[in-house]
Amino acid sequence: MKKKFNILAINPGSTSTKIAWFENEKKIFEKNIHHSAKSLEKFNTIWEQYSFRKNEVVRTLEEAGFDLSKLDAVVGRGGLIRPIPSGVYVVDEQMIHDARIAYQGQHASNLGCVIAYSIAWEYNIPAYIVDPPAVDDFEPLARISGHAKIPRTSLFHALNIFATARKFASDHKKRFEDLNLIVAHLGGGITVAALKNGKAINVNNGIEEGPFTPERSGNLPILKIIDLAFSGQYTKDQLKKMFVGKGGLVSYFGTNSALEVENMVKAGAERYKLVYEAMAYQIAEEIGARSTNLKGKVDAIIITGGLAHSQMFTDWIKERVEHIAPVYIYPGAQEMEALAAGALRVLRGQEPAKRYGVKTPKIGILYWDNIEAYVKAINYIEDYFRTHGYIFRKENSNLEIFYANCEADETKARQNLENLISKNVDLIIVIGSTASSLAAQYLKNSDIPLIFAGLYSKDVLSGIDWSKEPKFYASVYGLPVDLQFEKTILKLDPQIKRIGVTYKIGELQSNIEHDRIREYCSQKGIKCLSFDVQTHDDLQEAAKFFEAEDVDWVYLGSDTIIATATTKQLETITKHFPTLCALQDTVHHGGLVAYHVSWQEVAELAANFAVKILNGLEIKTHILSPQNHYITANQNTAKLFNFDFSKLENVNFVS
Amino acid sequence: MDIFQLMRQTNNYELTFYEEPSVSLRAIIAINNTVLGPVLASTKIFNFNNFEKAANAALSMAYYNTFRSALLKTQFGGGSIILCGDPKKVKNEFYLRALGIYINKFAGKIFIARGSDLTEEDIHYIWRETDYVLGADELYLKHALSPAQATAKGMIYGLKAAVKDQFSKDDLSGLTFVVQGVDNIGYHIIEELLKFDNVNVIITDRIYDKIKEIQDRVPDVKVVRPGEIFKQKCDIFISSTFDNNLTPEQAEQLNTKILTSSVNNLIDDPQTQKIIAEKNILHVPGYVINGGEIILFESEFYGSEPDSVEQKLFEIYNITLSLLKTAKEQNISVNQAAINTAKQYLENISAIKKLR
């Protein structure tokens, strides 16, 4: 069954805070909490409104009967923080700091991230923002303003513009990233964006550029502004307010209500019609400009926002721009849905959450040696990242991976770890038990999360108390010895009396495995005859020893000698004795049978830990083993021995 | 739990339960010792899961409050008031006035005072029903100190003594501090710490609003999640939370030289004590250094000038230094040295009083 995620979306506006509770995509509660002018006037800055607005949000939800502890994530509308590419971002301290200092200006949306963070903090769940107004995907040409001291900056209705563009793409069964679109958001502010392959390569700055709006002036003749500024009649703040807040329709008619103005137009007021149509005229002009940014290759023009409800207004725009591309109207704003959808994409692992202030997350992959199983694990981990939206080793990478081969050498392993630390990696995935044991000891007091991929068992990390290592995670492959025997040998050969066991002294996981087998065999009355293999050449000696001891079976362990042995090297044992193998790969190399987990699933569990850490998601269980167990047998080897494999459940034969 | 056995263990002679359902008031008052004078009860409002735990907390607080008073040689006895419930929800005028009526029943044997869980407004409501209240507005005007500020200031003096002992330094500059819990006292501790040059402060709290309040004022403090706080490398770890004692698992994670708390006693089980000792961490129990508020209330009750309050707060430095010395000389814990010293003082006063 599809997991149900509870998401709280918070969208602070100038005089209200809109909240909505979603169960997956379904909005089950929405409220626009209005804040009276009187309740807000006591605050000097928007940031000071934090406690007031947060308490209102929490009170409203509690009164509506919602239990906040049921939430999986909180998502807020991001504010005028530093310019960032579009996407979903984990709220962090740096973002809070930038919202606090109003990095790109005061705006109610600056509270979105901090209110979300605050609620999420108390329930230990992630907080996100989605496509904040500060999204900046500008192409280099778009940054040039015309004066060296004044660069252009991107500030627009990114949330609704991206959400509407995504909806358009979905409605037309196209990939959003494959389209060239012009999207105009028409509200109290008006911004018109050129979207090329999912990026807003140019857009008018919603505060200081573009068409005039119900309350903002947009582009103005510059020299006349300088005259006004030095006329001595206005302070800096008064001038700012004159153009942002009291500009546009407000400056002509004293109202920011487009509806009121439209009603006057309908009543025949000529001056109202002239100014109102001029607003549409300027918007069309802006759309025309955006079409040049896309070199005329425009798939569609989309008009959205509150003003898009007016057919009169959109018709005025349409008649001037439909020669460029078909025009589609999506009235209103879907901001709450867009916020929840963004959070949901991350929670479902469909899109990686980005890290604010961190250009690209970095991870390290440390492995003991070029062993086939480890290389496979790296491939599985990489595939997992790819299917979760990560791109690496490419120009548009959103993840940097550092690979560190220890070359089966402890000194080299330590050097690698030092090197990864110096690269400021966000986490390290350590493959295999030997490297894991070293890394655990070496980074015990470090803050870097360590993910042990393919650990034989948690006991391999001797001296580590897992309850005290909140940054350690492990995917475990070793299955209990009793299960391995009962699912294989004891069904094929219930009369077994003597078993040979290979192991490697000096490898902790091998020794643990060996001890467990001895203990189990002693309980079952099976005589256990062990042989230490330090090199591949020892395998021949081992075979002679087992021959002399007249063993019925041989257990081929998970030590590095067996793991790296070729089919040929293993033949001295596998062709003469029925073998139970700790590793699936050993069966591929001629071993008879293995009861095992999937190495791919082990690697994917580790990658899942990593993706969760990068996305700021809570991890409840730090040690996991794949749920599925398999029996694999070698068809060719099976022919050498006279066992009835039909006694085993669901055997997967390989040759 | 045998409540009488627990009372004997903590030397408490009176434990009172009071309930007024009409205002959802549930109070537990423990009286430990009145040899030095009337009880100045620390008051805590806390959402306890069960009354056994609440009674236990009341007895423990009262027990250490007696020692705290004795170490500072104040004229207050030791006791405590535990109010059960969510501080955000239970308090209102009627609740607080009902509490005042209850305090009145003790006829001056116990005084309730403004503190981290009772605001100035709360105290005014209690005052309408009883005179046995400390924490008048005038007090703060006169000394320019709130009880939490006085406690924080006193703790800083105590920490200076610990730093002198451990690092041979005369001030706290250049050191790294962890403050776990930034409610009221924690907030003022941070305020005091930041008066020193180049201090690094790492904070956490279960409630983000409190963290934000500090960050808005001091953006440089480092914030970590509550679960990560014990692992932070620091010189001094200050716990300023009331809800839990240090567990052995948390003690294992500590990476500090000095450990203290704004609560009376952070460590109540032998295993944790053992771990702290093995890790060579100097544990200065909270009650040794957190008596700033009593000094302030004593000045209100018995009358004294701001200079004298400041002087008595500074005395915490000397008391702590002396206890650290005793502990070293006698090869005992600071806690044991403090208990021995306090008990001796109480016995001496008790003996004198018999002369009357």
C-alpha cells in the first residue's frame, strides 16, 4: 500500500497566513488566517511577527482537531533569501539567518521557512521550502542591466509559476523539462518568466521591473525618478513605498483592487479603461520580450494568478501575444498544492531536496579493494541515486561523489578517510566489513554520518555501542547460521556429520562467522573442522585437509580470500565437496548452494540511508537487513552431487 | 513506591498533596528543613506522567534546596512546590489565586516566589490571596535583576571557580560552552557568557521558539538538534532543563571537562556518576552554584542593598572554590563535599537554636 504522508503547508502573506493540511496530494484542510492591521501594527518588522503568526497557525490546527505529531513534513513558502536555483530545499540555519536579515528585502514569505522549521523541529521531522521568490536560474545574458554597478536579480512568483508550468505539462502529457514556456503570474505583483527546459532563464524582478501592477510601478523613466529623489520632498522610504505598494493602479485610482477598476471600466469610465488596458499592454510587452529570450521557440504562453480570472483583461493580453504561441489561462494560484507537491516529491524519493547555501552535496564511497562484490555495490548505489533524481559526473551534477579505494591497506584507508574529511563530505558510505570496522574506529568522534554498506553483522564493529552513535547506519548481509543450515544442508543432507569451514584469521567478520558456525555445529552434533586461508594458494591445502578429515560438506565463508577467488581457484574444493556458501557470488564461482540476501538490496538499503540523510529525513532504524532471503544453487555443480534439490524452497539455479 | 521511605531518604518531614478540580490545580508541597528559617519554595510547573514521579521530584528539589540555602548561609529553609500540568495551558487567574489560598494554609512556614515558571503577572494573582509571596516589582527595579538573571549570574561565578580549578584561568574567555535548554535561566546564562571575549556557545532546546529568540539577538551561537547536544566537544556543559536527569548513555557521549546544571542535581544514579568520574569530568552540582535567586529573595525578605546582593553572588565563587579544594583534599566528589559542608552548618545552627 502506498504510504500516506501528512504534510503541513504554510504560506504567509502580507495580512494573512494561509495553511493547508495534505494527506499525500489530497488537501483535507485549508484556512486563510487573517491578521488584522491592528494585530500587526505593533511589530516593527515582519520577522517580529514570527511568534504571533506561528501561534495562530498552531492554535488553528489544534482547534480543527489536528495532531501535529502525525506530520511527516512541514513546508513553508520560502522568502527573499539569497538567489538559488529552483527546487525543493531543506530549511537550515543558514536559510533562517538569511530570512532574518531579509537578504533580498522584507516580505511576509520570509517567515515561511522559520515557521515551518520551528514546527518541524519540535516533532523531529524535515522542513522544506519550494521554489521561493528568490529562485535564480538566470542565463548570463539576463544578468546584465545596462550599468556595471547594478546587476539584475531574479525575484518572482516562482512557486506558482513553476507549479502552473508543471500542471500545464502534465495536462498536455509532456515533460515539464522538455518545454519552452512563457508564464505570466498576474496578482498584486506581476512577473513574466521565460522557462527553458524547466529553468527560469529570464524574468522581470517582481519588485522593481516589468509591467506596472495593481500596486507596483514596475519600469519607470529613470531620470524622472532621480529628479523626484533629489527634490527634497521625499525620504528614501517614502519613495520606495510610492513605487512598491502605492504605485500602479493605486497611484492612479487609490485602490489596488483590479476588480473595482474593472467594474469602473464596465461602467464606461474612460480613464480607468486607459490605465487598466495599459497594464495589459505592458504585460503583453513583457511576454514579447520573454519570447525573444527563447529565440521565438515558445511552446505555450500561460497566464495565471488572480487577475487571470478576468476575461476582459486576459483577452487584451491574448490579442497581442497569441501570434507568438498558443495562450492558456490557468486562473488563480495553486501555491498550497505546489508546496505540498514539492515536499511530497522529496518524501517519496522522486526528487532530491537541495541544500541551501551548499552548492552540491558531497558524499564519499570508501571500499576495501577492487573486489567484484564491492564494485557491484558501488554500481547499485549509483543506480539508486540516479533513480532518486541525483546527477553526478556530469556538467549539471547535483551530487558529487568521491571514490576511495583502500587497496586492502590500513594506512591507505586512513589516508582516504582524512582525504574525505578534508573534502567536507556530507556522509561516507563504507563498503564491506573490513573498511567499516576501520572507519568506525577512526571516525568515532566525528560528526560525519557513516553508512556501512554490506556489514556482516553489527558485531563486526567491535567496541561500538550503537545506541551512542547516532550518526552510524548499517545495511547488514549476514544471515543467521541456523537459517543457512536449515534451509539448505539439513534438507539436502540431514545425516551430515562433519563439515569443513574456511575462514581467515585477522578478518573480524570472518572470525565472527566462524565462531557462530562452530557454536551452531556443536549444538547440532556436527563436527566442525576449520582451516585458515590467508592466500588463494591456501585453498589447495584446505582441500587436502578436508579430504584427510573426510568431511561431508564445506562451508565457504565471506572472508576476502573466498570473496575474491576465481572459479578455478575454488574448484579444488567445490568439485570435491558439496559447499554451502556465505556469499551468492561464490555460487556463481562454482559453489553448490547459498542461502543469502540480495547484494543489490543490501547496497540499496545503504543508498536509501544516504538519500534520507541528504534530504534531512528522520531515520528511525539505523541497522537494516533486506527482508527477502534467497536460495541460489549452481546447476553445473549440483550435477556432481546426488542431492534432491526439490526439497529446497524456490531455488534459483545459476550456471 | 514507599513514599515514607522516600521521605526518610531525602530527609523531608512534610509532603502535602492538594487538588482543586474546579481550576485543575494539582499541587505537591515538600518541606525539608526549617532550621534556617521559613521555606523558600522553588516552584515548578511540569506535565508529569504520574504523581509518583512528581512527588519524587518535589522531595528531591526540597532536599537539595536545604543544602543550597545552607551553603549560602541564607535564612531560608528548604522546600519545593510542584504544580502538575502543562504550563502553557493550566495557568490562569483562578488557578493562581487558588494556589495563593493553598499557600496561606501554611501560615508563613512556606513562601512562594517568582521564578522561571511563575511570571510577574502570575505572582500578582497569587498575591491577591496570600502575603507569603516573594518577588515584588520593586525588587527588580532596585537590583536591576530578575530571579533568573540572579541565578545565571551566580552560576557564572561558580563556573569561574570551576574554570580556575580546571584551567587555571581567571575568566571564561576563549572557552566553548554547551547550553542544553535555553528557557529563562539558560537564556540569561548565555547572555552572561557572551560578555566574555571569544566564547563559543552551542545551544539546543526541544522548543525552537526559545532558540530563535536567542539567535535573533546573537546570530553567532551554534544550534544543534537536542539529540546531538551531548556529543558536542566543549569545555563546559551546562544543562538547563528540568525534565530529565542525565542518563548513562548521555554521560558516555559527553565530551567536556566541566559539567553543571541549573537544576539542583543532574545526576541521580550511581552508574552515571561512575561514568562521569571515569571520564574525569568535573561535576559541579547545580545546587552549589544556582542559588542566585535565593540571595535576591533574601534581600527582599530581610532587606539589603544592591551592593550586598552583588557581594553575595560573588560569594558563590569562593564557596565553589572552597568545595573543589575540599573535594580534592578528601578525595571525594564535589557533591559529597557540598553535602558534608551544608550538613555541618545546619547542625551548628540547630545546636545554637536549642539554646533559646
